[in-house]
Amino acid sequence: MRDEYDFSNSVENTYVHNQDSFPARLHVVFARDKRVGVVFRRGPSKQVATYLWDREQDSFELGQWLKGRIYERRSDLSPDGKYLIYFAMNGKWNTKVQGAWTAISIAPWLKAINLYAKGDCWNGGGLFTSNNTFWLNDGGCCGHTKLQDSKDISIDNSGVYDNTIGNNEDLGVYYNRLLRDGWKITEDNNEYTIFEKPLQHDWFLIKITHTDYNSPVGSGCYWDEHQLYNRQSKITIECEGWEWAEKDTSFLVWAKNGCLYRVKIDKDIDIDKAIKLYDFNKCRFKAIKAPY
């Protein structure tokens, strides 16, 4: 594979995270058939790193850094955790990738094995339909230009997913991913959509996905809030500052202030007793070449 598609090579290697600056922003995608995930760690705004999360051991392996923006809500991990699809933008419009592109890599690295130039930030990204096939969020007249395909993974044109759910930006992929992974829409309007996922002991995890610019500091027009609600006791727990949250077997995991946390889902959930798994605020840039 040619190094021109290893986008980490274009990043400066002098950045050190300032502990007093705004916390790192985190988003995670899970594999469905293996207890692994990929963490997208963003900060500053034009730098992002990927980490492989072994959810059995709660260990983290750094993949690569990218100087640019990865739209994490348009990303996905193959069911077996081997491949990552992501949509990225670096604004270099006169390059082969046309400034914005969809890529498939071997998780957690970013070096493309499948690469599709986009040239704008409409649509892009996609979802896996199997370990070796994926839906490309192409969209209308302004689609992708194929630059490179691998022999191991190919586009699925069967129509399992489409971008009529959500919109032509992040939500067309994100909402499809949430629905596929067991979330249910309970309310939908022009400003936000409410999803819920059942947990154990009558608890439900509530995800409120906002689509406006009245967002917390450090967030864009797409940002999430979370609550825990128990349908038997009618207790609601406000999960202040959680930017991402998900069920992981009998545990609840979430991201807050640049850190990942885990707590057991018991009858009386006490989020104050959660274990901090990893602090991503301490990350220092490191130029890493993919091992393929």
C-alpha cells in the first residue's frame, strides 16, 4: 500500500496537550461480534487520534494521528473489529483525495486500503453490512471518486442502509448505526431526536441527539446528552457532561471530560462509583506508520 494514503504522515510531531485547555473530545464505535472498539480522540480541533479499545481487558492501543477532521458519527467498525470506515476532511481541495474522503483501514490505524475521494462534506462515510462488505454513504449527484479498492472488502449495493434517515451530513450514518445497534427513537423534531436503549434492572439509557448550534463549548452543531431512567422506580439520573455513552454487556460505559468510565449496571446504579478506564487528555502526538 502506498504511503500517500497514510494520512498521518502529514502531521507535525510537536504537539503536546495542555492539561489546562479544553478536555479532549471522545466518541467510540463498537464491533458487534467482538468486544473491541475504536476511540476517536479529538483535540485541538484539527487533530484527531484513533485508539483500539480491548473491552475485555480495558486496554488501549494508539493507532494514528490525523491532521484534519474525522466525522466520527459517519464512522463504523466491522462486526469482527478488523476494519474501520471513516469520513475525513483536511481541506486540501487540490489533492487526489479532493480535501475530503471516505476510507477503510485496518483498525485502529488510518492508512487506507479502500479510498474514495469526496471533494465536499455532504454524505460520506458508511456502515458495515458484514465483516467484508460495507454501505458507502455516497449520495445523489455529488458522490465519491474511487481511488483504490482492496481485494478483501467491497461495497454492498443491496440497499440495507440508505441516507433517508437523518440528513446528508452526520445523521444519515449516525442514526442508521444507532438503530442497527439496538437503539429506538422515542421522539423526533427539528432540534433533537431522543433514542433509548434498554439496560438491566428496568434501567434505560436515554440519548438526546441535538442538531443545533446552541451547543456546549467545544461541540459543533451535532452533540448528545444522556440520562438514565428506571421505569419501575421512575428515577431519572441526569448524566451531566456525558458526550458519548453505550451499554457494554452488563456494564455502562461513557465519555466525559476526555476520559472513559465504566460502572456495573445494578438495581441501584451509582455512577459516582465508576472506574476511570483511561484519561485521553494526557495524549502526546506521535508520528506512527501503519504496520501494513
